[in-house]
Amino acid sequence: MTNSTQNSPSFHLFIQANSPGEISAWVKPIAITAKQYNPNIFITLYLVPCQYATKKEADVAKTISEIDEIIPVNKSLLYLFSLKKLIKKSKNGAILYLGGDPFYSSRMSSKTGFPAFAYTEHQNFPTKAFTHVFFKHKDGDLMAANSQIQHFERNLIFQKYSLNPKKDYCLIFPGSRPEHFKAFFKLCLDTVTEIHKSKPYHFIFCISPYISDDLLNESQPDNNTPNITYLRGNSLELLHISTLMISLPGTNTAEAMYMHCPMYTLCPLNQPKLLILDGLLGLIVKLPLIGSLILFIALSILKKKTKFASLPNKLKNEKIVPEFIGIIKPKEQAHIVIKLLENKEKLLSIKERLKQMPISPTHQAIVKKILKSNLHQKND
């Protein structure tokens, strides 16, 4: 590719996102696929406000080489709500909503003159401002994309992380948000400690890139615990070599499902205030005094209404993988995990059920639709 071509992108794609799961599971495969389809595309990721954010989204996004430009939250708001003009790299382009408030994408479309597209998990989504909206329930799960665009070889993965290929590993994801990590990491560590009192199973704690080294060092025990490995690695690679995965509900349960890795999903209610509730309810429960009471009532109602927490169970509306919603007690959980790890037939059955889950090439459909739009900007 010549320098002149590199300096004149044929298409400018603005992607809106705002939280850890979206950066890793949605933005990354879209960016990779877009560059594969059009190597001369310029990709800008602009971050918007979010209660789920960790403030490390920009740092993690920098590891995605296909993204050419990252606009942090404060600058995004400046561009969106001031007279400051965005620099467009091409007369052809589009806006892609991948999380946050849809209003920001609508505003970005108005500012750039580019058409807006969206992908959403919500069935009720404002479609008026968008040229096309991709819905998870109709068009497929974008989280499946990462498992499709990567190739995995067991031996190479064991070598990469200096792991023993003769051992069975149980993989634990302690969470990507600092407050959740601090609470869940300790519960997991206490559970593993209980397990090791009777069984020498090997555990990998996969540390999220959104968790700082200081927080990890602060959370780890002072002495080295036998049969526990702490890694910052590719989550899909580690899922590929693991016998069982344990995590909170969320992105990891989706990744495990598409990697066909048996999982045990935990939804701890030990510290209710750490739960993030959307909308007005999320604001009300933060009120002093009365907020705690409302939170207690809300959780009681939600627990009764929530049939399943893990994604594969939700999709099939049946218990495909084991899960637990409630107060986590390490001794009780240790017993459950040991029973799971010892039941090879059960683990194999779960793996086979996960292989039957449908996968759609959603990432390809989204990118093709956007690139075909090929619309010129409306406003200079």
C-alpha cells in the first residue's frame, strides 16, 4: 500500500462504545472484520459516559491494532455538544452504535453527515435516527464473533502460558470492574482454598486488562498458593484449554458458550450494593437510608423473577449449565465445584449441549451493510 493511499482512507467508520464487555466482545471483532473487508478504512472509537465503565476502556482499546483513533469520554462530549468540528478522514463513512445512549450516535450522525447504524441486545430500541438496526434476537449474537475470527491450538496455548498440558485446569474470571473484582476475587480464592483442603485441583485466575497491577497485588495472598496460576491472557485461548470455567454473569459466559467450555455461573448477593441496576431504580437505591431498603425489596423481586443468570440457560430457557444466585459460602461452593470437576460425564454432556448453540456471522453482516452504504457526508 502506498503512502498516498494510506493518507487518504476510502471510508471513515466511527464506533460508539462505553464499557468493558463492549470493547472486548463487540468493538474488537467489528474492527478486525472491517479492516479485512477494506484495509483502507479509518476506524475511530469514541467513548461515551457509562455507569459500567472502569476508566481503562481507552487503554484496552489501544491494544486493538485495527483501531486508528480513540476519543476519550471528555473529548467525545466536547465534539458532540459544542461547535468544535470533527476531522473526517473521508467523504464516505458511517456511525456504528455498540453501546451507551443511542442519542450520542444520533448526534454524531448529525455532526458528521454520516448514516448511523446500530447493534443492540434490547428489543425495544429507538430506530428512527438509524439507517439500520441489527437486533441480537433477530440477527444473532455479536459476542460469537471473537470465537470465529481466531484459530486455537492447544499445544501452542500451553506453551505460550507455560502451563502443563497433562493437567486439567479450572478457569476463574474474577471480574473486570474494580469493586466487583475486590469482592468476587476473595470469594473465589476462599472457595479454592477450601477445595485444596481435600483435592489438589489446578486453577487459573484470568485477570482482566481492566484490573490494575496495584489492585491485583493488593488482593493476592502474601504467600504463593500451590496449584493457582494468575494470568493476564487471551480469555478465549484459556477457555479452549480449560475443563471448567467459573465466572460472574456477563461476557465470560457468552465466550465460554461459544468456545464450548463447561461453565458454572455465580451471581453473589453477599454485597447487594455492588449490584448495578439500570435506569431510575439504579439512582433511587443510592439514596441515603431509604435506598438500602428499596434495594432489598428490589433484589427480592428480581431474584423471584430471574429464572436464569447464565447466557446459555437464558437462550434456551432451561438449565444447560449449572449456576447459583444467592449468598456465596466458600465451603458450600467448594463442594459444588469438586462434584462438578469429578463428574466427567456431566462436563462432556454440557460441552455437547453448548456445541448445539446456534452461531450467526453477525459481524460480517454488520460490516457488509455499513460498507455498502457508501454515502457522502451531508454537511461540510
